[in-house]
Amino acid sequence: MSTKLLGKFMIVEWLETGTSVALSLATKSRNFKAGQKGNTIDVSVREDILVGQKDKLADAPDRTAELSGLDTDVNAPDWETLEIGDTGTLTWYRRGKTSGRPSRSCSAVVTGNDLGSPHDNANDWSISWDITTVITTGVVT
């Protein structure tokens, strides 16, 4: 029997540059995803193309993250405080923020802050980031 992790334990924190208190964003969220997409640089020369091939070198990947949820705070939702262009540190704890558990962290810039308000359903929101550094793995102390 395999162990499956429940997403309800996910904690996502944003520490904006110049501040000292991290904002916990995941409590009102429904989905978090962080992804990496590889990039290459085409270094093909004419003789490569003549034989029907390309020569490529690995380049730094594009890394992004997105957090989305439901709008449940009528007064001042935390997610609304993130502005496009804000920089900081994004940290997530997929098994909760308990001592000894793993964490992942990276520098990032906010690239999106959206609110959706369908006429027949709950308001929803999403925040997106471009990750600007390697994603590092740590352990909660």
C-alpha cells in the first residue's frame, strides 16, 4: 500500500522584500502549484541543419508558481496585499510546518493578482509568481 499526501496540510508563505514577517497565504487557498520548464539554446550550425539535426545546450529553466483560492475575507483579504512587481521569498511546506518536515523556498516576483466573481458562484482569486532563483530544499527547525 502506498502513502498518499493530502493537500490540506500545505502551507504557503510570502516574505516580501524589506519586511520581517511572512504572510501565510494558503489558509484560504484551494490549489498551489510550482513548476519548472526546461529551456535550451540553439547552437546549430549549417552542417547540423544540412543533415537534419539541431545542436542544443541546456539553459536555465523557467520557474513559476501559482496559488488560488476562494474569497472568504470580506474586509481585507491577505492575497490582495500582493502587488505586481513585489519581490520576496516564497516558501511552501507540503506536509505542514512541523519540525523535521521538508520545505521548499525561492526568490520570486509577483506577476499576477486576479479576482474572479462569477454571477452564479463564489468569488475566487489567484496570485502568480515568476521564480527568479533555484528552488532550494530545507527542513523546518
